[in-house]
Amino acid sequence: MATVTQLSPAVREKYEPVIGLEVHVQLLTATKVFCGCSTQFGAPPNTNVCPVCLGLPGALPVLNRKAVEFAVLASEALNCQVRETSIFARKNYFYPDLPKGYQISQFDRPLAEHGWIEIPAPNGAAKRIGITRLHLEEDAGKSIHDGFPDSARNTLIDLNRTGVPLAEIVSEPDMHSPQEAFEYLTRLKEIILYTGVSDCNMEEGSLRCDANISVRLQGQEKFGTKAEIKNVNSFRFIRDALEYEIERQIEAIEAGERIQQETRLYNSAEGRTYSMRSKEQAHDYRYFPEPDLLPLVVDAKWQAEIRRNLPELPEARRSRMVAEYGITAQDAQVLTVSRMLADQFEEAAKAAKSPKRVANLVQGELMGRLKAKGLEIEQSPISMKGVAFSADLLEAKTISSKILKDLYDKAFENGEDFPAVYEREKPQQVTDSAAIERIVDEVIAANPKQLEQYRSGKTTLLGFFVGQVMKASKGQASPEMVNELLKKKLDSSK
Ligand SMILES: [Zn+2]
């Protein structure tokens, strides 16, 4: 990774970075925000278009109700106050992929304001990052500069994306390190995914992030001059870009230069940012209320209706799962990585004898194997149901953990779920009662203290004896027979 210079820690610590993030998420409606065109990604260029989204004279926009509901749901999930009456505004600028010459957005009266999300702070506490606003707007088209013949001389325009609904989520400048920005984005994406209003697919552009970054001397109140970093396509790259930019700005200030307010692009291969253009000021857009749309009114009744669709959000869910299943915070973190996985885990955990054991197997046996194969947990050959099934076998001491490990390996080799592998490969059970009896006798003889406790009323020790017998038989004795024989022998001379 390239860095500007070797900035000494002493110099770096003189300054405080100030970071604010603007995130656009594409809302998962079937049709565009002001017309009935499909929003399908990957359709042939310029096929999902009509007079409205092409900006032809006389065409009038009609607001998509679903887009409003999704944006309100996201606002609620981000603890925003939804404004009863918000106003659409025209943001005027010329760009080849913006056929109307303006973008319909919201300006001084956005849909929602004053929200926050919490990110983990180093001391185990949570830090609250403010959300200034969430507003609804339409996307622009796409300019294609390469990947076709003659691309050195021409640019192609695909207008399928014009008019696709976006929620723009603007944070307060509350973040003071690239890591905090990374955490904010991770939490934000997780919350939006839980609400189901966007797929947040960064490769397809359903989640895009611009970062505003400035530095100031520690203790100074006034903000420094900021640079905006645009079009970075992964959270990790945003963190790296911010890291680079902080050093670049500090170095410039230390050298007596002035920071220019500008837009910069990040080159991930080189690990550095480049100046793209000096930043237009907000007033350059000549915002004015959109005359073709009525004010958007989301009254209390509609808001309440939408709020009813709010799912349990990740942070709350983690706390509940820790309390309900006796799992660790780290377990809960892994198991809530998606809403689907959390649902599957909870379903499996409820059915399993020991939810904690299910969580342990996910952490101890599943994650390592997934990592080795480069798979996400959603792609695991062993389902949550399969993990629960194996946990019960372990709990009942039907199989040893050694056998479980072997069966997990086989499941991953064959891409099969655990129950299928178990049915085929399950260890031959020893059902020879004489052989089992011999082991039972040995185990009882070897544990006189436990025997005495059992006989003086501590019958829960049966589990201990079962475990010892199963261990001695290398997990191959029939658990039913072991249970039966043990009971008979332990109880016989009571
Ligand atoms: Zn259209």
C-alpha cells in the first residue's frame, strides 16, 4: 500500500480527522420511483425506459407508493423522525446520463431527519453516530467508458437506471477514524438488509458511499477544509482511502499548504486518492420545489402502518439471543450476520436440546471449515437444521466429538447436509449386550465416588456414567442399551 510519506505518530496525533458519510441505497421496488418502468438490473441497455424517465417534454412523474414505504421503513430503522410533509425538489445540473437536466431529489424539507445508529467503541461501550437526514430521490443513468469497440473515442449511455429509487442517508460528521467509518457502514448495511428495503449489493451499485473527510488540530472547534472521496466500491477500500487522505491532508498542512475543497477518486490498486474536480457548492444546483409533484404527506396513521413492518433489528436481536440461548456476544454476532441465518439458527436452536451446543458447533466446527473453503455461512453444505441434529447426537452421547468431526469433514467433501451423511456413515452401533455390560461394569468399578453419590440420591449422575461408557466404547455402544443397563446396575443394590 502506498502512503504519502512516513508521517510520524507524533505529528499524526496532533490532528483529529472528521468524517461524514453519504450513502445511497437503491430501494428494492419492482418499478421506478416516478414511472412504471422495471428496475431490473442487467437488462439490455435502454430497454427499461419511457417518456417519464427519459425526460421527454410533457411527461409527468407519478410517485411510487412502495418507494415511499421503503424509505420510511429505513428511516424508522435508523431512529429518524419522519416529517409528515416533505417536498421534492429539482437539483439542476447537466450530465449526459441525466436526460432531464435535473434530478428529482429532496432538499430543505427531506423525508426524515435526526436519526442515529450505534457503533461499537473500543472500551466495549457503544458510540452513537448521528444521521442528519434520509431523503428520497431518483438515480441517474450510467455512462459507459470502456468494454466496447471504439471506447477510446466514445462513451455510451445506458438510461435503464434513470429514475430508480434511492434513499440517500447522510451522517453527521461524528466519525473520527477510518475504523469508525468502517463500523458505521457495516452497521448501516446490516440494518438496511434486515429491513429488506435494499439488497445493498455494492457490485451492482445498490449501495454507494461517498466520504467527506477533513482534519483539524486536536481541540480546535472549526472544521478543516474537506475533501470528498467518491465511488469507492468496498468498505475496506473506503477505510484505506480515508487512511491515505488523512495523511495527505496532514502532510499538506504541515508543509504550509492550503487544503482545496475538491472531489477525489480512490485508486485501490495504488492505494491513493486523486483530485477529480473542485467541488460544486450546494447553491450551484439551483434547487427549487418540483412543480410536477405534490408535497409528500406521510401522516401519523400511515407511519404507524409502516412501522408495524419493522423487524427486530440486529443489535436488539443479538442481545435477546444472548439472554435466551445462553450464547456469547461473539456467537450472536456470527449468527446474526444475515436475517435469514439468524432465523434459521433460532428455528434450529428452539428444536435442539441445547442451543448453546448448536452455537458452539457453528463457531467451533462450521466456521473454520467454511473459511477453509472460502464459503459464506449462507453457502454452507451443513444447514442450521443439520447442525442442530448433530448437536443433539452429541448431547445424547450417541456420537463422540471425534466422530462428529469426521462426519463434518465428509459433509464438506461431498457438499451434503449432516443428516444425510450421518444416515449413510453412522458408526456401527455395538448392540451386543454382553460387551456393553462389560464396559458398564468397568465404568462403575472405576468411579466409586460417583456411584456412592448416585446411590445416595444424586441420580443426575446417570448422565456422567452414560458419558463414560460411551467414551469407553468410542461412541459405538447403543445409547439406549447403555442407559438401560446402567440404570439397572446402578439402581440394583440401592
Ligand atoms: Zn420510465
